[in-house]
Amino acid sequence: MQLPGATPLHIDLRRYLREHDEDRDLTRLICEIADASKYIINAIRTGDLGMAGTSNLYGEAQLELDVLSDRIIRKRLLHSGVVACIASEESGEIQQVDPDDEHKYSVAYDPLDGSSLVDVNLAVGTIVSIYKGGDVFRPVREQVASMYILYGPRTTLVYSTGRGVHEFAMNSLMEYTLNHENLRMTNGAAKIYSPGGQRNKYSAGTESFAQQLEAGGAKLRYSGGFVPDINQVLMKRNGVFMYPHLKDAPDGKLRVLYELNPMAYLIEQAGGAASTGRGRILDLHPKSIEDRAPVFIGSKQSVTLAEKCIAEAG
Ligand code: FDP
């Protein structure tokens, strides 16, 4: 037990994973990605923000940082020796490393989500989804772990391996030390909401949901970065993020494999909910890296309200 006034014991990520009997290879994988993030944060702070002259699969101009972040993580994953298959949001291809080894892991990741925010100096993040075996196109509920790293005023890492959701913060020695253990969302009415997409393109159901959130006193909190917006909902223990189906984008914007799977897993692990508006994200089974879906994610009560509004009015 902690004595009053005593300096709290700093528990680093590797030690925490070991003490909680996590699989040795999974521990290694999570720690490799954590190590990679130290180079990414350094690149964000000091890097060249010019264009790389290439575009990703979705035709978006890439910042140099996207390419760099992808290379940093990929190198670490390959070096880990425990990876069977790699899918990165910045590349159009799945890299088969050792696809027949069922003991290894498949990793789908977005190396620098929200990268368009870097040049306006807002927070961005890395998102990672982990499966056992050599295939990333698995039912979402079969994920064995997911995590994100938030590059904000502080750098934090949030992960779950199915045993709660834990937050670590990077200290001055660039080590991740435990900040919050077993984060839990509350189930009351949303105090904050983060609505993506243009409101005049919302369906009647989503518009009704937004109006009911506002009538209930929810405050608007949208940064345009999926990682910081989800992190805010999680850390405030209450609230909802949405990027709904739009009149001209029936599947919304966010990608199932790289963005929705890992965040749905984390938020459900924290006692929240994640839905397309018509069913659980964890019931999805992506078949392609391009699959997208609408998302309503956060406190259970809000996500249930979203589903009700959409069932009633579309
Ligand atoms: P970005 O396009 O800047 O990379 O999926 C990427 C994402 O950002 C998310 O991080 C964010 O939630 C969303 O798109 C923002 O989209 P809008 O610009 O349409 O709000």
C-alpha cells in the first residue's frame, strides 16, 4: 500500500505487461510499437513537414511524416520476429511476413492518423489493431489487443489485451509509465460530443440524435483528430464520438480495419459501446482494407440513443 506523501512507484509498460502475465510475444509486440512511437514523436517535433510527392491508396496527399511513421513502425514490427502479417493505412498492400505461423500476430495500423492536423499543430496519433495468426481480415471481436498513442502536449499510450484499458504517459526519459489503470466509462447522459462530418449532410436520425444530445446539455468537443477525440471521451469517462453515415457518404468516412476495430475494442473494454448506428462494430467482419462504416462510440447510454434515433428515422 502507498504511504501518504510517499513518491508513487513508477511502473513502466514492459514491467506492467510482464507482471500481468501477458503473452511474451504480445508483450514484445506492444513494446516494439511503444519504442517506435519515440521516433515518431521526435519526427513530429522536429521533422520536415513537406510533401513526400506520393499519395496513399485513398488519393490523399501524404506528408513526409506519414511515410516516415509507417517506415518506423514497419521496421520495428519486422524486427520483432513475432509478426505474421502487416497492414498499414499508408500502403495499399498487405505484407505477408510469415502468414502460416498461427502463433505469430497480424497487425493493422494507421501510423499517423489525422496527419493533416500536424501543420496546424494539433494532436495526432497512431492506432494499432492486433490479431493472432496470419490474417487481418477477421471478425472484429477476434482482436486480441488494440492500442493507440496520442501525440499531444504529452505523449500517452492506451492499450487493452482484453483485461481492462490502461493508460501510460511518456516521462522525461521517454519511458511509458502507468498513469491510469482500468479506465472505466460511466453510463450517464453525454457531457461532451464530437460530431464528425457536415451537419447538413446528416440523416434525419443522426440530426435527431445530435439535437437530443444538445438538449441534454452535451458540449461540442471536436478536434478533427480521431485519436485525441476518442481519448477525450475515454478520459472524461463520458461522452460520444460520431462520424455518421452522410447523405453523400452512406458508409461515413472512417476505415473499419485501421480506425474503427481498434477503438471499438478499447471502448467496449472500458465499459462503453461502439455501433454503426445499426449494430455493434465488434460484429463487423472487414473484407477489404477499404471498408468504411459509420460510427457512434462512447458511453453506452448515448450509443443506445443513437441506435434508437437511427432505427426510427434512418
Ligand atoms: P484526417 O482525414 O485528417 O486523417 O480518418 C482520418 C481523420 O482525419 C480522423 O482522424 C478524423 O476523425 C477524421 O478523419 C476527420 O474528418 P473531417 O475532416 O471530415 O472532420
